[in-house]
Amino acid sequence: MITAILILAILTAVLWLAFKCTGLCLSILLWVFIKLPIAMFLWSLGLVFCCTILLIPIGIAMFRMGGNILFA
């Protein structure tokens, strides 16, 4: 009986660890393949907008938006 309880406890710990590792991997993949390209695009667009005098406020907003997407 004690053996069965220990086996179930070990199985529970292993499944919990697998669940946490899966969530970590999905979070990393989301950051690398979705958030980072969008932020890089917004930063490059902000850089282009900052090159013209009339569009500097829009360029600054693009830089902020890229930072918010990446670090939020």
C-alpha cells in the first residue's frame, strides 16, 4: 500500500514538472516567434518614421509600442 502511494506521489511530481516545462517551452516559442518579430518590425517602422521631421511623434509611438509588446 505504501509503495502504491509513493509511486503515485512520484508520478504526480513528474507530471507536474512536465506540465511546467511544457508551459515554459510554449512561452519561449511565443516570445521568439511572435512577439520578437512584431517588436522588431515596429522598431524598424519607428526608425523610418523618426527619419522624417513630421512623423517623429508617430516614430516614438512605434518604439514605445514595440517595447510594450516585447516586455509586457
